[in-house]
Amino acid sequence: MEQLLLISSIALWIFSLLHFLITLALIRRQNKAGSADFENAMNLPTLEPGKPAPDFMAETLDGAKKTLEDYVSKNIAFIFFSSTCKPCRDKLITLDKLQFKAQNAGIELLLVCLDDRLKTQAFMQEIGSSLPVLVAPMENNSFMNDYKVNVTPSFCLMDQHGNVQLAGVMDSKWDAVVAEWN
């Protein structure tokens, strides 16, 4: 009887160890896949600098319709985000702090949310942001596709002539732009 108890205890420990190792392997695989997805998103095509920015139609949180024409004659940084994106939340909190520096550099920050107006309003109230927002739900608005937004948060800098200056994921390229505002 004691020998059977000992064998079953050893078998249980072996099973537990195998379960633990398989779990670790799955976690590593998932992390590696997530990292590869982000790296692939970083290499996807973006709008070409020097080319005209695509026209768009979006709405403000108050329901006013806006197009590209409303922003020509201004230097704009479109910041594309989703209310369900954790990195977006982190970036938006820092953007509120950067708004003054951007204005001093002659750039207006303009958020573009891919969610519907109600979700966007709730999210903006939750994070307490005062930045202007355009709503362009992906299911019925081509803004994100036209601006080649493949992942959020992303950005597009547009000059006062309506030409793209720089676009991409909010990574080191974005950090370099922000560094110029100091």
C-alpha cells in the first residue's frame, strides 16, 4: 500500500512538472507571436512623406462633420487610437501633457478614434483628456484604411499644405518628433 502511494505521488509530481513546462512553452510561444505581430505591423506600408494626405470625413464628439479641408492651413498631428487599446491609453495620457509643447511648435494634436461616438466619449471622460477628437468608426468609415493605420496608436503628421510629413506607429519615430518640440 505504501509503495502504491509513493508511486502515485511520484506520478503526480511528474504530471505537475510536465503541465508546468507545457504552460511555460505556450506562454513563450504566445509572447513570441505577439512580438512578431507588432514587428510586422511596424514594417507595414504607411503614407508616403511629401504626398498629399487623403481626404476623409469624420465627426467631432459633438457630431460636427469634418473633412481634410477643415485642417489644411494647419500643421496637424493625427493620433489614431482605440478605446480598448492599453498602449493607446498610456500614450493619450502623455499627449495631454505634450499639448502645450506641440502648440508652441506650431502643431495641433488631433485624436482620431476608430470606435463609435458613445464609446469614444466615455473613454475620453474616463481618461480626462482635453484634446480634440474625431470619431471614425472602422466598420463604416475608411479614414483608418485611407491613412494606412494598421495598429494603434499610430500617427500622421500633416503640414499646412495638406501634405504628409511623417506617418507610422507611435514608436521611436514619434519620440523623435516629440523631442523636437522641446
